[in-house]
Amino acid sequence: NNSSQLSSLPLQILLYVNGIYYIFYFLATLAMIIYKSQVFSYPDDLLAPDLAVLFLMGILEVPRLYLGFKGNLTEAEAPLGLSLGLTVGSVVLCVYLLLWQTYVLWADVLLNAVLLSTYGLESGLKVTAIAAFVS
Amino acid sequence: PADTRDAARVRSAPAPLTDVARLCVCDLLVAQCDVNCCCDPDCSAEDFSLFTACSVPVVTGDSQLCNQKAAVYSLDVEANPPERIFKLIDQVNPSIFCIHATNYKQALYLKSPEIPTPENFDQLLEKFGGASFRAEPDSWDLDTDAQNPSEANETSRYEFGVPVQTEDAFLRLPSPVVTSWCSDANPAGFLVNQATKCIRSVSVEKCDSIQALSMLFYINSSILASVFQVDITVQSIAVQSLDGMRTLLSSSDVLRLPMVLDDLCINAVLGVNYHITHTDTGEIIEAAAAFVLGAISKEALSIEQSFEISFTQANTQPVLLSGNPGYVVGLPVRAGFQPQGYPSPAAFLIAALALSSNKHSQLTILQSTSTQDCLAAQGARAPVLFGYNMISGCKLRITAAMKCQPLAQTLLDVLKGQSFPEYVASFGNSQAQDVLDWVPITQLHISEQMISHTLQSPCQIPVSLGIEVKWTKYGSLVNPQARIVNVTATVTTTTLKQPPSGRERIIPITSSVVFTDISSPAEPSYKAWPTINIKLPFDFFYPFV
């Protein structure tokens, strides 16, 4: 009987999995950037933007996930909406790491593709949840 | 055409070749087939049939790429004749860390270097002109300007032996190299006085086109010295006629160039004498050239040219040193006089003039002549050269009519010369003012007394003069300088035995110079043992003291 419960269970599961996956993603991408800088020719003025994007994405991820949890559990649409906005920023940064990084390894492609699909699914579920909360 | 080619080159360097089908590492010979090189485009099918293996089987780009084209070359030895197989395949790298894409072009290909242009040349030179360079420009040393003034001083000052630089190259002193033919590539060294003679091939018809025969060739470039350039002026021109007689021209302003007149080529340079004046810090301030021009006749195929260069210090009289400071073996021993009326050696200050480059103030000994007659060969003297032991002599013909006393005086003149010096310079560069640098000549008389039963002392005539020069090594062990310590002139006299009338006797007269090295062996010196210096403080025993 989930007629009185508006919170979305799939969204909650997805947000939880996203959090765990993101920790793995962040560490793996950081390790690969370090590997690339040792093995390939990676000048400093190209290494800096890549690292900045990665850390910015990490900084964005924390409030994004927190707001998502909070909004879904309290059935409030404002935090969910804010989380959706932050998701758009994260998607942009993820696309940068997928396409415009200095070296895009095959592992990079896999990780970023998985993250992008997670973001996409999440966004869809959030929109549905907001629609459910509002109405 | 050269300018447009340069302009086209400036715009871009050729793009790097990245197509694997056209890259071939083993193609070394241009337009020729390299052996066992399957990718060589110069090879035909017959060449391929002779190969045994392919030295380069695969041509790929970076092996880290995930997906790339590869050119594979192989030889099909089964076929008759063997043929080369070329395949273009897609190579896949199965590693998970293969490069899928890169946004950094230089990662996979070498960077095309920047083409130097007049605009970026200085910046490129600053970046890459040193002995080593880094990728980042070195911005730490901002005081490059501080180094430049000292460098400017270094180039203007010449050191001994450094070639004298002119506008285009060096001041040339043509000299013979290996053979006697003139070579124009001999630079004149600073403070190196040289005199050379060499032969140059000429032809009278083309004599105005041969550069080395014209005065301009020797004076057109100006010498680089300090901040300005020193032009070579014409000091004097002497014209030598065909029979060898020279006349000095009164005006040396007009430049006389060679030209063909009748069957002769006149105004051809036969000799150049450069005189360079310099300061005591090594800067050249003046340069002059004295020419000897002559005429070349039609039959002459070659002429002999002589060149000389001498350096004098400004505001000084040229005094030839015999070493600096120690005597150099082979240079004349410098000697001088104490002027008459000045008993004290301190008067040498005024006597400086007596020690100028007057050859008669050198230490000289009798020079043997072909006639070997002492009384006939008057005045031929040879300078005593440091380190060279010499002996010379002549034969004296004594007749009955000769008187002893005038004969003794004549012989003394013959042995000692007109002006036998009183002092000898201790060092090769001793100045006249430094009294203590001059060694007095000790004169000794030894008489070969024959046991005579007569009481009166018979007349003695000098028969030999022996000069013994004692010298020592002075200064450091690695660069010892020769220093004259003692000079002794010993005149040996003997009794004149008059021959009976009608007969004559011949006695030999000798003079010799001997150099003896009396240097004491070098003493080793050791460093002093370190001492322990312990001193109690002044107020150690306070309050008892």
C-alpha cells in the first residue's frame, strides 16, 4: 500500500547506488589522470583544467545527492528541483570528461558512460517524483 | 626568387606525414631500392622477388591507441617469383587503458619546429641559443644586460697572439704555406712581429685584375678596435725599378693601382710593411702601411712579395726586449754603459737614451771572416745571443817591423770592439732606470808570463778574450726565468815574441762566450705544521688576578 507514499523507491535506490558508484568513479578517474601524467606527455597547462573539472564535479555531487535524498524522503519538490539543476551541471562536466579531456582512455569512456546513464535515469525519476509531489 | 621562396617557407613548415601507407622507415636511399625494405616505393616487382624477408613488417602509429590503421608488409615466398603483399588493416589494442581519443595533437606526433623569421629570431635564439634549454623559457636571470658591457671590453682588447680582426675577417699577412706560394689566409697575431716572403704567380696582361697586386687589397678593410674602427693609412710608398733601385715618393696620398703600360705592369705591390700602434692595455689606436711598388716585366710568371708587421706601444721608443722577464735563448744579451762623468749608478736615469735600440750597445764578440786576418777584418762583430756558446777568432800575422804597444791596443780593439759595455741586463726586460737590475762586467787580466830572466816587464799582447756569463733559473719551478748573475770578461795576454826580420809568425787570436747555468736545485717547501693556538681568556683567574 503505497498510495499515501509519494516518495519514489527506485529514485532512492538509484541515489544510493549513485553515491557509492560516484566514490569509485572519482577515485578511479583520479588514479587514471595520475597514470596518464606519468606515461604520456601531459603538460601542466592541460592537466590543470582536467583536475579542476573532476574536483568541481566531486564538490557538486555532495549537495546534489543530499538534496535528492532530502527532497525524496520529505516529499518536497524544492530540494528535488534544486538537485535536478545541479544534475544538469554534473552532466555537463561528465560530458567534458568523456569528450574533451586531454587523453580519453577506454576505461574513461566506460566510467563516464555509466555515470551519464545513471544521471539520465535519475533525472527522469526526479521529474516523475516532482510531478507526483506537486499534484 | 630567393625572397619568394623564403616567404613561402616562413608561413608553415611541411606538415608531418601520418598516413601509414606512405610511411617507410627503411627507405634510406633516395630513388634507389633498399634491400629487404618491403615498403620502399622505389622498388619494383623484380626487386621484391629478390628479397629474403621484410625488415619492417608493420608500420603503425602509436601502439597505445585503441583503434588505428596499420600497414602490414610480408613476402609470399611460396609464389614463383616471390612477391610482396601489402595489407592495410585495422589494429585493435585490447587493453582497457588504450587511448580512445586525444585532444592534444602533440601527444602522438612530433611537434613541427618553429621556422625562424626576422620577427621571432631573437626570441628563438634566447630560448634555444644556449648550451642547454628547457621547455619553459628561463625567466630567472634578468641581469643579462649586466654581462654585456664586460663582454664588449673583452673583444676590444687584444691579447698576445690573438688574430687582429678587421671588418670582414682578419688582417692578412700573406705567407708561404708548405710550398713557397703565397697564401692569403694567414692572420696577423697581435704583438707577434712577423716577416714573411712568398711567391705569387702573375701575368702581365691580367695584372690589374689580380687583387693581391693592388694597394687596395691591403688597406681596404679597417681594423676593429674598441668602439671605433681603425683605418689603415698609407705611411709611405717606395717605387722599385726593374733593376732594383728604390725611390721614396714624396706624396703618399694618391693610391696607385696596377696598370699595364707598354709591356710592363706598373704599381704592382712588391712589399707591405704594417706598423700597428697600440696602448699598454691592448687596444689598437693606429695602423699604417708602407708599400714598395714595382714593375713586372712581360716574361715574369711569378714575383716575390715580402710582408712585415711590427707592433709598437704608443708614446714609447721601441726597445727590443730579450725576454720578458727572463732571457729567451737566442735573443741578444742587452748591455749598457754608465755615462761619463756620473760615477754613481743612480745616473742611469739619464743614461736611458744609451740603451735604446742601438745595436752598438749590445754585447758583441768578434766575428770570424773568410780572410781570417785580424788586422784586415775591422768591425765585423756578432751579437752575443743568450744561451749560445760561441767561439770565434782570427789569425794575427806578426812581422818584425811591428811595434808592440800599438799592436796590443789594436788587438784589444779587435777583441773587445769599439764600445765594450760595462753593464749587462740581468733580465731580458730590465729597464734602464732600475739600477739594481744591471750586472757589472768584471774584467780580468791573465798574463801568460813566460819565465823571463830580464827585469823589465815585456810587452804583452792580448791573445784571447773569454766572456763567461753565469746565469740562474729564477722564479717558479714550472716557469723558470733565466737571469744573468755574473759576467766576467777575461783577457789573456802573452809576451810578444818578435820573429827574426824577414820572417813572420802567425798566432791565433780567439774570443769566446760561454754560458754557465749556476742555478741551485729547487728546494721543496712544505706547509707549516698546524699549531694549536690555545690562549686562556684575559680574565680567567678573576678574582685572583
